Amino acid sequence: MLRFLFATRYRRWSLLIAFSITTSVILANLTWGQGLTPWKALFDLLEMKTIDWRYQLRARRAAPPDVAIAAIDDESLQRIGRWPWPRAKLAELAEKLRAAGARAIVFDIFLAEPQGEAPDDAASDARLAAAMREVGCLYHGWIGRAEADQAAGSDSLAAFEATAWPVRMPPGGLEGLIAYEGVTPPLAAFTRSAQGIGFGNVVDCGDGVFRWYVLAARVGQAVYPSLALAVAAGDLGVAPEDILVDPAGFLRLGDQGVVPLIGSGTMFLDFYGPSRTVPHQPVCDILDGRLARELAGKIVIVGQTAQGSQTDVRASPFGADFYGVELQATAIANLLERRALRVSAPLVDLLITGGFGLVLGLVLALMRPAYGAAISLLAFLAYNSACTLTFTRAAYLLPMAAPNIAILASLFGVLLYRLATEERQRNRITETFGLFVPPQVVEELTGEEARIEAFQAERREITVLFADIRDFTAYAERRQPEDVVALLNRYFSLMHEVVWQHGGTLDKYMGDGLLAFFGAPTHQEDHADRAVLAAIEMQRQIAERKDEWAQYGMHSLRVGMGLDTGEVLVGFAGSAGRMQYTCMGNVVNLASRLEEENRLLDTDILISGRLHDRVAERIRARPTGVLAIRGFSAPVEAYELLGRAGDGA
């Protein structure tokens, strides 16, 4: 039996540990490199959703003080006219912004084509180019393409190529940047007249939500800045040759500080809040000469916010109504603050995810399911609180999806395994004890951590009850077997019910006799009371059914009972093929002998002196003196049990 017990525990631990390790490795693999690619994509998506959730929990950050948006809104279109406006109107806007004190002007507008072919159109383009040169601080964008064909003429392309940045990069860094095979550059006059240009492409995170911003890209072997990087570097006075780009790690803006990157020259935007967190100023009001105070000393980004098909609307962590111009404003503000979200290293992700899967799996194997679930819940709450705190206080992203799945997988995986194995144990216990003890006792025995091996032989203080029908042999000789069996079945059913009502264990039937005991397999402090009350109730049930016994030919059914209490050995006994939960010891023998003494004393229930001492205040009993019991060297004090205390004589 010990070998079986050890083997069972060994198998259980082996399976639990194997499951924990497997869960940890698989989940860790999903966060390391490419992992299991299809599943990693799902985990990445879940991780992005947890980031959005963290944004929702974090209080809105103060709007960046150095950035404002000049909004081409519905009111501006109504007052000025349909888009696109004449380039001369854009020139007027640039001049008004400069006059209002804007320190930099950013057109989130693409100027790749001439306004038209008429002479007035050419003059309008020239007017805008002249305004760009005059204000001296205007930036605008170009578009990177996946295809190699160029939409602009050679002069525009040549002017564009002259804007490449001689940034410094580590060996192999160029290959780490996003590559555009072709470009749609601005007109040459606009490129040469601007303070700087940059690509306006933005990339979503694979789920349609824009959380990243690409700072640098390559076209061929040349490096070009994004619109936001061109603006920030110019505003900070950092020359391109003083910029160091490590695509997988950081971007150093000369001596102005470092911006963390997450790969491919991309930064993780740290949003300030939902749409309109960065102030919007209507372009029509700017052209009317108002809002000078609101725009003085700021970088002003001009872009579309009007309702319509030409408006650049993107999804952000705060919703689907975030304007493209707001993405540019957020990126510029982040760069000016040298602030972007930092992401934990892959090794940190591996250790966190693997640690949760392995450690919690082992803890759950050691603890009861309820405690294990509580520990898992505490781990879940503590870790998610830590993730939220590091995000809100330090703009640092710890992984949430994989560790939380590791917690849940460990919890439910181990619980499912334990439910499967322990259900089999409970079934074995139910099958073993279901015939001997009442259902409520079986339910108690099959609680948490229930295992049949736990019911090994042990010393236990219990009370034993023997009962035997008097003169049954003579009755059986004169009656048909069917009558005998019918009587026994009815009698045993009654006795069985009474024993169970008092929480006893029905050990066995022996011919016309039965053995029951109280106090095992479950502990019962009042086992002595239960036993004597059961004996009294059994006699009452027998006495009330005289007419019923007569139907079976037993006109006077008398049952002798003997009870004793004390320490015995309880547990499984028998052969390998057939075992039974029973009790053994002198207490059992004495109860049997007391049952036999009833014939000599013409009594119905005899109890030992030590049992009487435990229940004397709750019963009525008559001393029978000291009896010489067969098989016992010392005489035994005995009492006739008459009934409950207070029931009358």
C-alpha cells in the first residue's frame, strides 16, 4: 500500500510539474522573438489591448505647452471655401502664424502637385514658396511608397534626395530601418523653400490602432527623418550629423537627450489623452488675426479636422476619432520632452511569464484548490497593479497578456488536472463507503484533498454497537427461506436507517447480527452519545412494529445489543482483491460479548462501565454488577440501558 501511495504521489507531482513547465515554456516562447508565429500575433494583439486599457485607467496628461493645432475644420471650410484652398491662402496662413509668434509652422499637408496649369495657379505656388522662405520655420511632408515608381518629376526628386540626413548609426543599423522603395516628394520649390521636410507616413499596430510612430526610414541607402523628427530636431537646434539612431534601441538627439525606440526606428507614443487634448484653433480665426496669444511661442501644426472624405482620421488607444494631425502633434511633443513609452526587454518578458507559469503551477499543486485560487487572484491583482503603476508613473510597459494567461493557465490547468484525478478518488471513496455510512458522511469524506489512500489503518477512539436477533435460529428452521430473507431485509433496513440517522458506520451484517460503530471514518466528539441514542431508537423501532414482524411469522422479535467505547484500530483490512473498512480491537470484542450476556440477564441493551461514565447524565441505566466475560481476564462492569434521561421509568 505504501508503494502504491508513493507511486500515486509521484505520478501526480510529475504530471503537475510537467504541465507547469510546459505551460511556462510555451507562453514564454510566445513572448520571445517570433515564437509560434500565429499565436504570437494573437498575444501581441491582446497585449496591445491591455495597453489601451492602461491608457483608460491613467488620468489624462496635461496638454503639451509647446504644441498647438491649427484646425482646418468645418467652420473654416464654410467661411473660406472648399478644400483644396489656393496656395496663396496657405501662404497667408503661414504669414499670419509667424506674425502671431509661432516658433515653428508644420503643414500636415502634402504639396506634391502644382495647384493648376493656369498662370494664376503658378503665381499662387510661387507665393507659397516665397512665404516659406520668408517665415523661415515652416516644415511639411512627403509620402513614402512601397512601389518603386516616382510620381514626381526629376527636379522634385533631386530636391528631395538633397534632404537626406547624415545621421550616425551602429553597424547594420541601416537594415534595421523601415525601407520605402519609392517616394512622392513635394514640388522642388516647396522642398527648397522649407526649413525641413519629413515623411508623414504612420503605421498602425496590426489592429488598426496607431500607437507607434516611425522616426526614421531609408530610401535606398539614404536615411530620411519623419515630419515630427525634422521639426523636433530643428526646434532643439540639433544638426542631423549629431543624431545617433540605433533602430532597435534609442535615438540620441545630440546633447539634448535620448528617446527610447522599440525597433525599426519606431517609438511608442505616449498619448496625452483623447482627441482634442492638444488644443485646436480654427484656421479661419487665425486668418482673421485672432488667437495670437494662444499661438505665441508654440509649434503650430496645420491639418484637416473637418468632417469629410479628405480628413485624416485614425484610431488611437482612446478611440477611433483621433485625427492624423493629432498623431503628428503627439509625436512632436513626445520628442520635445524626450519621452516615449519604454517596453520591457524580451528577457524580462520571458522571466516574468515563465516565472508565473512555473511558480504558480507548483504552488497550486501544493495547496488546496480554494487557497490556490486565492493565491492566483492575489498574484493577478498584484501584478496587474504593478503593470498599471509602472505605466502611469514611469511610462514603462511590462507585459500583461502572457503573464495573465500564464496565471490563468496554471490555475485552471492544475485545477482541471486535480478535478480529474480527485474525482476518481471521490468516486472510489463513494463506492467504498457509500454502503456503510450516510450520504452526509460520504460528502464530508469526499471533500477537498479526498483520497482513498488517506484512510489507512489508524488508532481511533470510537463506540462500537453489536446487535443480534434472539432465537433467530429456531425461527429460521420453521419458516420458509423467503420469509426469513424478507424479515431480515426489513429488519436490516430499519437498523441501517437508524445507524445512518445518527451518523454511524454500518460495518457488516453477520447472519442475523450487525456491527456498527461511531466516530470513524469522520471524527465525532460525541460518538458515545450517538451510539447509545441509536441503540435506544433501534429498540423503539422494533417495538413499534410487532404487527409487521408477525406477518413474517416472528411474533416476538427481540434484539440484544452490546456497546463499548475506547481505542481501536480502524481502517482497511482484507485481501488485495477485496478490502473493507472496519474496526478491530478489545472494544469490538467486549461489545460482542456484552450482546451475548443479554440472554443470560434477560436484558435488551448492555453497555460497558466506561461507556456509561461518558453518557450517564443523558441516559437512564441500571447497574447489572460486575460480569465475568468470556475471553477477558478481569471482570467487567456493565449497565442495562433503559432509555434517555427524562423519558420516565
